[in-house]
Amino acid sequence: MKIGFIGLGIMGKPMARNLIKAGHDLVVHDINKESIDSLKELGASAGKSPADVAGKCPLVITMLPNSPHVKTVVCGEDGVLSGSKQGLIVIDMSSIDPLASQEIAASCAEKGVRMLEAPVSGGEPKAVDGTLSIMCGGDKDLFDECKGILTLMGSDVVYCGGAGAGNTTKLANQVIVAVNIAAVSEAFMLAKRAGVDPNTVFQAIKGGLAGSTVMNAKGPMMLENNTNPGFKIDLHIKDLNNAIETAHAKGAPLPLTVQVMEMMQTLRADGLGQCDHSAIAKYYEKVAGDTIY
């Protein structure tokens, strides 16, 4: 199948690579020429613009940083909709505001374009090995039609409901991940200050009730002082901002999320916004005047 793929960042590039490995013919577009060139080496072709990509493909996937980027790429001048044909399918795999996703879906419908939202979780490692968790919102029949493509990028592909449901599910995911990372950081610092090796604590508790995928993935990074980004603090701030705004609109309390957001904002102010979100541990190190590693 010929598939358009727009957005070749930390997540998008390996996701696109997995589609190529599965035998699909990709037309790719990104503002970063090096990302395009790396996929051309694997057999992809380059689209001149989102409109050009849409004109060449029956299915276009977008993987972009935030709501404004998706709106521009899909609905803006020379965007996907300006080059679309009747029946085009758009799968937006970005993590954006659920209300923005509903607006974009409505704009697509006006042009006879079907849209499925499919935000992901798992970070770069799972994007590379094709085992992302994918949370889908939109028409159920469209989900069933596209599921085969999505399973090439993810091991858990779940239909969550109508337009906006996929991104609402992703926001819930990001709340749990953020608070979990903070809890692991807090516990490791408690151990260090009390004279117990945090690595020993990790080995002792990871198989018990406190164990989690988050702790298994991010705990070793904290213990090794490794902040290389699999998922950047700046991006998690974006997700938590969307979660807080959605919660305010719907009357849902998020006191723990707000507290972790303040930790992340402090780290961004300290110049750590491009670090992995496991660097929440650096907030505790700053306050305690000690290191976890």
C-alpha cells in the first residue's frame, strides 16, 4: 500500500521505518531534510508538502508535536486537505488536545476525508521495535479498516471510542506515567538519604506491587544518570498542559498532575527540557542537594 507519513521525529522515524520493513511504499515529509534522506535510503520517496503527500496516497499518517502543528499540516495552506481526494484516510498519531482532535476531524469530514486519531505510548524503544500501545478514537468501522496497518507499529491497538476518546486515553496515560516517575524519584532519594543503595531498593521492589513498566524503564536511567531522551520533558509538559486544560473544562481534579507539572517546569527553567522525562529525578537531586546515582 502507498502510505504518506508526515513527521519524522524521535517517534515518527522508527514508526515509518517499520512500515517500510513491512513492505509498504512510503511518501514522507518533514521539515528536517536529514530525516527524509535517512528514509529515502530505505526506499521511501519524498513529498514536497503535506498537500503533495495527500495527492499521492490513499492513507496519510501524521506524527507531530502538538495541536497547532497538526492543524497546520492537515488544515492549513498547502496542507493535507488542500491536496486530498475523496475518500482519503488520515490517521493522526500525535498526542494532542482531544477538543482540537475533534475540530480537525470535523474539518476532514467537510472535505470527504475520514480521520482516525491514534496517539501512542511507549517512547522511542517501543517505536523502534514496533510494540507501541496505540489508543484510537473515531469511527469504529474506520478503526477496523486501519487496524492492520497500526499493528505494524504497535502490539496493543485498542479502540477507545469516538473522536477525542483516543487522545483522552493518552492524557490519562501521561498523567499516570508522570506521577509514577516522580514517585520512583522520590523513593530512590529517600533510600539514598537513609543510607540504602537505590539500586538495591530497585532490585528488591521491582517484582512486587510497586513494580511497573515505568519503573523498569526509567529507574535504571536514574541510577545510571542517563538523561538521553526517549521522551523529552518538553513534550511531557505539553501533554500535561493538555491534560490540565481538559480537566478544567470537564471539572476533573488533577492535584498530583499539577504538582509534577511544576517540577517539570522547574527543570525546563534549569535547561533540562530536552532531557528524558526520567530527569524528574534531577528535581529531587536539586532540592535534596544529593544524587540518586
